[in-house]
Amino acid sequence: MDDNQATAGGAAAGAVPGAATRPGSAVGGPADDVVIALEGVTKRYPDGTVAVHALDLVVHRGEICVLVGPSGCGKTTTLRMINRLVEPTAGRLEVEGVDVTRSDVTALRRRIGYVIQAAGLFPHWTVRRNVATTCRLLGWERARTEARIDEVLGLVGLDPAEFGDRYPHQLSGGQQQRVGVARALAADPPVLLMDEPFGAVDPVARDRLQAEFHALQRRLGTTVVMVTHDLDEAVRLGDRIAVLRQGGHLEQYDTPARILAEPATPFVADFVGSDRLITLMAVTGIDAGTLPAAGPADAGLPEVGAGATLREAVVAMLGSADARVRVRGPSGPVVLGLADVHRLLAQPS
Ligand SMILES: Nc1ncnc2c1ncn2[C@@H]1O[C@H](COP(=O)(O)OP(=O)(O)OP(=O)(O)O)[C@@H](O)[C@H]1O
Ligand SMILES: [Mg+2]
């Protein structure tokens, strides 16, 4: 571990930037809302390996940018250049308008939470002390820090009374990762870098953690760059997804819906897979306003709620002989047919 200090990020005490200014997603937001900007950033390691090649990437305030791509395509290197654990060979990298190569590295890292690929907890410190790292660095009062530890442990689903006084080796891999997430969140950093944060968590816990993390991120307005191997996770959490290929080449940077509906290159199409429409259906809602009202003859159709995804509707549809389903729309029941599914998929929001 080259720099454990940097694994626990943090913000200026109590800062919650963007919380009030950014409801929902800022995809394509105004230029002055850019929090992270990479321009032509290249990393060539001393042995000649080009991990990242002339990468351009912009992340707006409050957005979640997800990096995906095959193993070794430069995802971790990209994250580590943002908080200067790795120095770029060429290009320009700004965080909140400041060139990171000119910022004070300690100050930079206190504003940037970092969840590393393998949790990276201090082995000789308890869970509570690990989580408190940045709060202590920022000089928070003890009572405030203790209250915050309880709060963030609860957020990641670990009972502080049960787990707070354990050491990392007394936790499962998934629990260690959750402590890593709690530690990075503890001081409300305006920027959060996460390297496969939920990778070691079982699917049920991961589902819950993703949902809670997403709600929290939206509430705080944190700007996030996250790496994952799980395309479903990328589609679920990402405001934009960057698909990288070997050598750190950016193939496409776009909303999940567009990546899935209109892969820019054969590599992206191959990466998102032949079942990409199923993935897309899982994140596409049903616009009841565009559907015909249900008549008395439709009473026997399978039914889904207004908040159902297209995927849930299609699964329900399989129970009807003519592939139609009733949707309980806000202004009464409507009917969704297979042609509507095609239409809704072709107009990703
Ligand atoms: N210190 C280093 N020296 C030389 N090459 C390195 C170094 N660190 C990483 N690399 C190489 O740079 C490339 C990108 O590595 P990186 O860790 O960024 O990949 P990754 O996309 O995060 O992969 P994974 O999905 O397996 O975590 C790889 O080919 C890797 O072998
Ligand atoms: Mg990696």
C-alpha cells in the first residue's frame, strides 16, 4: 500500500456542495459545473506500458461517472491520477478548476474520498477508528466524529455496536468493503473515487447498498467516479458510462441508455453484450401518457404498477397470450403491447 492516508478522503468539515443546487442528474450540465476534467491525459508507466491514452473526460457536479472495460484497460490508473496517487505523463487534469499537478496533494486528497479495490483498511485499527480517519485529519470534535461513525456505519448496513470495535481481520471481505465505503463517506467529501466498491459484497446486500448509496449520493450532491466490472451496476448507478478498451482508449462516453441503445463501436456493442436490450429494459420506465386507456375487455390482462420498469412489464406480458399488459397509470389503467416496448426502447430518456 503506497499511501494509506489517501484511501480515506474527506471534505472541508461539513461541506455538502451542490446539495441544494442539483436535484437529479446533471448530465450535460453547464461548463461552470464541471468538477473533474481530463484533457488528453496519458499515463505511460516506466516500463513503457501505456495504461491510459489521451483521455478526455468531463464529470459535472453531482454526477456519477462509471468507468467500465476489460481488466487492465486503465480504470484504476485513471482514478489514481485524479487524486495524484499516479502522476500523468501528459495532458491536463483539473479538479474543481484547479490543475491537480499544482495543488497541494494533502489538501487535494482531503477533498477526495477514495474507496480502493481491496478496501485498504488499516489492519491494526478498529472499524470505528478506520472510519474516523478523515474526520480526525480534519480536526472534527470527538462527539461529532463519534456520531458520524454511527451514522455512516448504519448507512452501509453495519451495526456500530456489533462491528465498531472489531479489527479488519474479524470481518468478511464484503464487510471490509462496506467499512471502506463508510470511511470514504464519513467526512462528506465533494468528490468520491470508488474502485469496485461493492465487488466483494453478495448480490442481495449489493442491491441494497447500491440503492442506499445512490439515494445518499443524490442527497449530498457528491461527484463520483466509480469503477465496476458489473454492467448492471454501471447502468443502474451511472449518469454517464465511460467504456475503455485495452491501452486506455475511450470508446464511448455517454448515458447508460445511449450506450445500450446505440453502441458507438463494435467493441462497445460486444462489451455490453447481445442481451443489452434486456439491460436497457431494466432501466427504462413506462411512459403511461403515451399508451391507450384500458377497456373492459382488458380486465383479464396481467397488471403492473406505474413505477414498473419495461423489463418487469415484459416479464408480466409473458403471462398473456397476446403479449399485452395492463399498467396502473397515474390517470387510470393503460395497455402496453410489444410494439410499445420497441417504441419506448428506441426513445431512451
Ligand atoms: N505500476 C505499474 N507499472 C507498470 N504497469 C502498470 C503499473 N500499474 C498498472 N500497470 C499496467 O497498466 C495497465 C492498466 O492497469 P490498471 O490497474 O489501471 O487496470 P484496470 O483497468 O484497473 O484493471 P482491473 O480491472 O484488472 O482492475 C495494465 O496493463 C497494468 O498491467
Ligand atoms: Mg483496477
